[in-house]
Amino acid sequence: MIKVKEQMALISCLILTLILSIVVSIFVVVYKHLSLYSTAKVPQGTFGLPIIGETIQFLSGGWKGRPQRFM
């Protein structure tokens, strides 16, 4: 038989899990709602983000022995 302290601990864990899942759900809904109406658009690079994608492309050209021309 489960003791009273173990029952209280189990109930506390269940309540904490329920509260955490509600908070995370609210955060996701608010984030998605705000991201739909954001006006800032980031231009796409080769790999999604311009700084990361173009840097990877530049460095990979140097590693392959055919560096980019600057001028």
C-alpha cells in the first residue's frame, strides 16, 4: 500500500507536470502568434542564414583549394 507521503509526492509531481505543460503550451501559442505578424524578414543565404551560409561557402572554397576572388 502506498504511504501518505508517497501519495503526496506523486500528486505534487503530477500537478507540477500539468502546470509546466500548460506554461509551455501558452508560450508556444503566443510565440507562433507573434511570429506570424512580425514584419522583419531575413534574406535567405545559401544555408538559410546569410552570415552562416556565406561564411561556410567561403571557407569550404578555401579548403578545396579554389578560394574566392575578391576583385
